[in-house]
Amino acid sequence: MSIDESPARPAAPVPFDPELGAALTLIQQHMPPLTSLDEIPALRANSALMPVPTAEQLSRGGAFDVEEREVPGPAGAPDVTLLICRPTGATTPLAAIYNIHGGGMIGGNRLVGLDSLLDVAQELRLVLVSVEYRLAPEHPHPAPVEDCYAGLVWTAEHAAELGIDPARILVAGGSAGGGLAAAVALLARDREGPALVGQMLMCPMLDDRNDTPSSLQMAGLGIWDHAANEIGWTALLGDRRGGPDVSPYAAPARATDLSGLPPAFIDVGSAETFRDEDVAYATRIWQAGGQAELHVWPGGFHGFEGIVPHAAISQDAGVPRMRWLRRILAP
């Protein structure tokens, strides 16, 4: 084999932001890497040990009216649970964030990441709706995305009852939730469903092929690496993962047409698996004539903002997102 024919080696890893890197060393002592589908039950059991916020805590001392609704799921499937947090005393319809939680397609629930979103909803006076969807591998594609879409359709159809302005509903999610949010935006476009005002995708999980330079470059490093990503996608898709017949509603990076989508906000760390697929998604939205605002945070690992919220770079990352939300949700 000639030198030119030698297989390309992954580039050296991107260094972590010093403040994040110091925290990551401590975090990884309590978060062993995911290496097998057999470890999913243990991952869920560990997550179940985390404190669950009470309705009083979610209400922020009476700032929100909090309720849960069981709403119709996809045809032939169970109902979907929605957690709804409405600013108390609102007299006019408000903009809403429809939130889809993260968890690698295999874990998490409607409460994941809710605290920071409630901060946003309280500051901007928004309704927050968070959906519970069925998890893989027990419920592979299309169960998760169809649950999320069914909850969105119900929310839009009952906007008046919920005190929501139907013209200002935004879909949002982080990690797997970001991928599902992007997929829901594609479904809403293709099914002529709810007219979303925007899609807020935080370090979204978009590409089942798991072969981008950043996926290989950061293998074995950070919070969600190449091996964990393969497990998450395999749980969702089984043997179809990485093959030719994966639906864009499972892996939005597979979509051949990104035109006609609501404006997107996409952010991601430079030192994480999803960097290149997220940059490519924003680029392809622009190439299709759409709107996307992209931020790549130097030295950020996957989910750094929520995991190390007091780091300087985490504080910085929230600023452009709030500015975007103010613009996109303005009456």
C-alpha cells in the first residue's frame, strides 16, 4: 500500500476548555462510559436516583400553574404525557416552548433539563410544555418521534385552552431531544401540521452513521462519545443503523430536502461527537435557502452548559440563545 492509500487517522482531539476539563475529570468518576446495550437498565436506574422536582418546585413559588395531561398518542399507541407550565395570571395568549428531553434515545424523561428552561420561560413569560415519549430499545423508531409529534399536534389544537398563541410555538430539545425536535420540524412541514415559529436545537443528535471527523476525533472522550453514540442509534434503529434505508424522521441528517423549515438555532461544543453533523445541518439549511443561527463553543464537551452551568463558557452560551428567543418569539 502506498502512502497515499493509507487510511486516514483521526486528528488529535480538540482540547477541552480548561474550566470544563477540570470539571469533566470529576464528573467521569461518577458517570462511567456507556459501552453496551446491556448497560441501559443500570443507566436508567442511576438516573432514577436523582431528586425529582415537586409540583411546588416546578411552580417557582407560584410563578407557574403546573399540570400534567394525558393526551392522545399516535394511532394505536398509548396516550402521551405532557407537563404544562403556564405563567400564573396570564390574560393574553403567550408564546410557547415545546420541549423534547435528551437521553440518547434510551433514557431521560419530561423533567430532564427543565430547570434551565423554566428560567427561560419565567424571564420571557412563556408557556413551557414538556413531552414524555417512549424510549428505545423497547420502543424503536418511529415510536419516539411519533409520540413527540402527537403531543405537539394536541398542543397546537388546544392552544386557546392552554393560553398559547398558536403562531408562536417553538420546538426545542437537547442532544437526542434536539434530534427529535429537528425530526418533528420535518414532520410538521411534510404533514402540513403545526406551523412552528422556530426550532431550538442544542447539541442535537442528528446522524446515525456516526462517522464524522468529530465523532472519530473525540472517540473515548467527553460525556457522549463514538461508542455511546453507536449504542444509542442501535437501540433506536437496530440493524438498520448506518444503512441505506434510515428515515430522516429518525436521523434528520438523512433528509435530502431542508427547505421550508422554521428558523433554527443550533449550538454545539467544538470538543464533542456531534460538532460536525450539527455544523453540516446548519450549512445545509442555509444552502436550502433557510434561516439558521449556529454557535460552536470552543472546548465545549457534550451538554457542558447544563452539566457545568457556572463555568464562564456556559454563562456565555446562554446569552445568544436568549437574544434569538426574544427575536423569534416577539409578537
